[in-house]
Amino acid sequence: MNQNQSQQKIQNPKTQVPETPQMNDRDLVNDILSMEKYMTDAYCTALNEASHDALYHDLLTIFNETQNTQRSLYNSMFRKGWYSLEAADAQKLQQSYQQHQQYASQFPYNSVH
């Protein structure tokens, strides 16, 4: 793998925001996105531990709404160039896929086709 592949970013052009001590739009959306991620993690734990069916379904509804909000914020930040991704190395992806295929072949049931 060459140096360019390991540092390749996937990102849209950045929407400019004022660089001041006060929080700007990017800072506010980033703060809310972080909170939504934290909340979805907390709801996952609550869902795993809920023993009452009605409570479980209420939590699931709230989790789905929170997860959808998180995704919408992520999409907005990505469109504005405020969120970037690292390009994946195709060879590493293939190696990981093959490794997981080998793990799956060891399961007592065949869920991988």
C-alpha cells in the first residue's frame, strides 16, 4: 500500500463557518451528533436489559427515532464537508472478508451463503 492510499479522505467541499470563540453551526451540529451517538449507545444497553415488553417497545421506538436523527445529522455534516471518512484499502477489505468467511464456516449452522 502506498502513502496516498493510507491518507485518502472522502469528503465534500467544506461549508465555511465563522472561526470565533463562540460556537458556530458546525460546532453545534457536531455537539448534537455526539450526543445522539451517546444516546443510541445508551438505548442499546437499555433495550438489551429491558424485561417488560411494553417498555422494550417504547424504548425501541425512541431508539429508532434517535438513530434516524443521528443519521440525518451525519448526512448533513457529510454534505457540508464537516465530516470526512478514510478511504478503505481494497486488499485489506478482501482479507477481512475472507477471514470472516473462515470464522463463519466454523459455526455449527450455515448462515453464510
